Amino acid sequence: MRRDWIEITGIWAAVLALALWLVFQPGATAIAAETYSGAILAGALATVSAIQLRSQRAEGFVRRLVYVAGGSYLILALASLFMLLRG
């Protein structure tokens, strides 16, 4: 399970970095934020799937997907809330 958490937190860190880039991008609009947020979330899930294909280890795959999706969604929701409150 420790290896799983390393993969999960690595993906969360990438999502956080992209979310911060999205929030502080000059001239960012709400429509662009929605588009990029969807792409970031899809990329996070695709990364988990790619790691799964590479490792060929079925154990814990759904758990990793749920953790990555939930954490990524939370990070992007907080970034969206920040953009909304910022105006």
C-alpha cells in the first residue's frame, strides 16, 4: 500500500501544480478554467490507468482510481472556489 500512496500523492502534486498554474494564469477566464479543470482531472485518471497498464498489478486499482479522482476533484474544486471568490 505504501507504493500506492507514493503514486497517488505524486499525481495529487501534479494536479495541485496545474491547478495553481490555472488559478494564477494571467487573463484566466471561467470558461478556460472549466475546460482546463476537466482536462486536468481526465489526465489524472489517465495517469493512474497508464501506471496500472505498466505495472500489470490488478490489486488495488479501483482504490487508486477513487483516491486520485477524489483528491483531484477536491483540489480543483478548491481552486474553482478561489477563482470564484477572487472575482
